[in-house]
Amino acid sequence: MAEKLNVSTATISNAFNRPDQLSEGRRRWILEECKRLGYMGPNAAARSLRTGRTGNVGVMLADNLAYSLTDPVASEFLHGLAEVLDRRHMNMLLLSSQDDDEHRSRLQESMVDGFIVYGWLKKGRTYDRLLQHGKTMVAVDFDLEGCTWVNIDNYEGARRSAEHALQQPPENVAILGLRLVDTDRVCRIRDRELFNEARAISVRRLHGYTDALEAAGYQVPAERIWSTPTNTHQDAYQAAREALTSSPRPDLLLCMSDRIALAAIQAALQMGLRVPEDVRIVGFDGIPEGANIHPSLTTVYQQSAEKGRIAARIFLGEQEDANVLLPTCLLVRESCP
């Protein structure tokens, strides 16, 4: 093709793969001529064999794909990730750690240059395979052995939100947690039942809450802490109803996600309770929906999209290969003024 157009092979390659290396007019002419002559560009498989690179980034999700694509925090993370990968003309292959087909998982994992792992990954076959691959890896929202990570300061964000809520001393406090125990049902936790996995973000948030409460003279027994298995409205609503019908009824709910907090507001209002007069509610995440309801949600804002951008830049070598801990921001609104 280069001979037919009287240009170098590098110029043909740049027209398809590195458009910034050519003027817009010259690139357009080359692409139009290639199309006219039936040449659709370099063979991706051949290029992969030659360079050892696929141009694909494997995004390993701790949850299943349907859940991750509907979760507002995960969606924001993927949006930030895609912004950087689009600019570099890289592809994103979404993988779920919950895929039980090991043969398919191995095949998919062979099609990528490395992995960005999002969410807490339980130790098991997928965990072990990732460590054995020897490919570039960046972990997000948890610490992976021997791997650069990008996290937010979950402990400090939770502690600051609890300290704010405690400025108006409550009578009774309950905590609505997320995946604090290894179960598929909504439940209260028992002593020593918590994940002893210090890397889980929910445990860090819980420690932030309890440290602030203890410093203010409050003791929250295990039976005043609920755990939801998923960050869905259904599970959150069930946990909120159980908490708000318990005795003594809490007048402060510390919620580990905005979805849980929004479900708690709905449950409280449907029970005839006033927010914040009868029960104050604090969330965590800073999703847009929290600002658009009434009463608006007091919450901890985390930089979900920026986590994705930073993880992509580290993966691509555009940013120093070092751990990143992002700060959070307390947003004080109507649900807990």
C-alpha cells in the first residue's frame, strides 16, 4: 500500500494509529485512498504478535457486569477511566471476577496488556491468576499485594461526617453498612463477625464512624450496626426499615453509601418521620441524586471519576507509579444540617 501511494510504511501506520503525526489533510487523503483500494488498516492480530501489545486494558470488576454498570459510583469511575483510554486510542475490556467459567476467564485475560482491578477482590482463583500473570496491574478501592493502588481516604471521610453529625448530640445511633460481613442477606452484625480484612473499604469507613463516636463518649454495640450485601435500593430499604423500627429508634443514621442513605430517607418519610427533625441521615459517595431530592442529603463526596483517570494514567505510564490516596469532602445539606 505504501508503494502504491508513494509514501513510507511509517506514514501509512501513522495515518491509522498515530493521527497526531500527520496533518489532517494528508491523513484524510491516505485513509480515503486506502479505503478506495480495499485496505482497511494494519491487522490487529499481526500487530499484537509483532509488538506483544493488544491495545486492550482489562478492567476486572469485583461485582458482576450488570451491577457495576448500574451502580452510580462504579459508572463514574468507568467514565473517568474511559476518558483517558479514549485519548490514547486504547480499548477497555470489562471482566467480572464472579465469572465461574475459568476457561473463558483465562482466554479473556490473555487478550489484554494488563489489568485495572476495581473493588475488593476476594482471595481465590481469580485473585491468584491475576498475581501470576505478571502483567501491569493497578488496584482501585483496595490494596492488592505488590500492586500500585488508588484509593480515597475512607476512614477520614467517615470520621469527619460522624463528627459533624455529633455536633448535635443524638440519643441513639445506628450504622447502615455495606458488605461488612460475608453473607448474601441483610443482617445485623455480631461481635467478631466483621471481615478481618483491613483492606475492605467498608471496614475502613466503619472504623472512622466508631472512632468518632467513641471519642464523643458513644458506644455503638454490634446489634446497632446493619450490613447490606449489595448497594441496591431493595437491600438498603430493608436495612433502614429494620433500623427505624428497632427499639430504641435511632435519631441518627450513619450510612456507608448514598444509595443506602436515600433509601433510609424514603423509609423514614413513609413511616411518618421527619428528616432531619426526627432522624438525621448522613450518606457517603456524593452522587448527584443526593443533591436533587428533598430533603437533600448530607454526604461525603468522593472523586470517583478522578480515581478512574488516575488509575488509567498510572497504567499507561503517564503518571508516577506510586500509590494515591485521594481526599474526600463533606457536603452539608438538609438531612443532617
